[in-house]
Amino acid sequence: MTLYDDAVDVLTHWKAPTEEQELTRAAYVTHLRVHPDGLWRSCFPDHLTAGALVLSHDRTRVLLNLHRKARRWFHFGGHLEDDATLAGAALREAIEECGIEGLLVDAEPLHLSTHPVEFCDPRGTVRHLDVRFLARAAAEVVPVTSEESLDVRWWPIDDLPTDEPDMVELVGLALERS
């Protein structure tokens, strides 16, 4: 099975948690069916990305990174590469960006988010069709700040450094699932 096959399969069979997420899921499947290259940066302006929200072992904290280019706090994520699955891409991105080995990632998506990114491509603004997964960290793990981040830190669930509705919804869905 290719990454494309995995993406179509995962997104076709995922049961979205809300009506809005269901509309987004259907749009992602349509995008992939219309654009066989829809996983890659070469598909301009829209392409899939994968990310992971890292939750502490006791579900009291979330690990976020202060993105170097966006200068905002986000979950971990990025472009698809030579990955076998979307969940594998999310795991790879999380490990690369926080330095924590041994994260456990759910195989089922947690949340979808379509958002413009101005700094991603010299051709202009792109839209990331982000497929987000839940990752769980073991106790006593210490994150490391990567080149892509200005900072990586644990935040209490009830004191996030952002009130962006997208992030609030993502964290809420993670708590419902975990």
C-alpha cells in the first residue's frame, strides 16, 4: 500500500466527530481523487500535511512548539515525505520537532484543519490540508527544541498559550479520546 492509498483509505473511513469535520473530511478525499499528487508540495496551492498533538501520560499537559516562522504556538507537524502512512508521517514530524522517542500515535485521525500558510512556498500562499493525530508521551520525558522551533514546552491543559479556536478544538478532541 502506498502513502496515497493509505491517505485515501484513512480519510474515506474516518468517522468525523462533528458535521464541520465531516465536510472537511469529504473535501480532503475529493482533493486526493482529483489530484493524485495532492500529498506533495508540488500540488499547488493545496496539499496534505500531517501533525500530532502530544499529550502527557497523565493527560494534564500538552506539548507545543513556538514555530520559528509563524511565531505562534502549534502542535507538531509538517509535509509528507517518504512515509508509509499518514500516522507515520505525524509521528516522524513530532519526533523530529520535539526530540522525544517512544511517542505512541493513534492510527485514526483526531482532527482536520485547512489553513493558509504564507511562508511555505515561493510561489505564494499555500493551503495545508492538515491531518492531525493524537500522540501520547511517557512519563518523565524531556523535549528538545529543534531548528524549526523557537521553543518547545509543556503547557497545562487549562492554560494554553493560545485561544485560537482550531487549537482549542484539537485539544478538546484529544481529551475526549484519551
